[in-house]
Amino acid sequence: MFEGLMQPMHLLVILFIALLVFGPNKLSELGKGLGQGIRNFKDAVNEDPAKTAAAKKDVPPPQAPQA
């Protein structure tokens, strides 16, 4: 059912529709935001677990609000 869905012509049509809906300025901002999100996700996945545990120890526990 989905074989051949990602053909170059289909991708061009999808890009053209996205360009019409969002406009060129907003589309570049969306792409930049998506790239930064992927980069942050990769950094978080590849981060050293020992470093993360040490960082969590340095953070004080949250305090309850006073009435």
C-alpha cells in the first residue's frame, strides 16, 4: 500500500504544499528548529550516564511553597 510513497516527485509536491501553507520565512524557521531538536536529542542520547547522575546530585531538591 505504501510502496513508492517517498518518490522524488511526491517529496517535491509535499515541499511545495508546505511552502504555500507556511511561507518561505516560517518554513526556514521550522527547519532550523527541527534541526536543533534532533541535535539536542542526539546529544542527550549519547551523553555519559555517569555525568548525568553527577549533575542530578548537584541539583538541590525542590522546596514546597510556603503558605
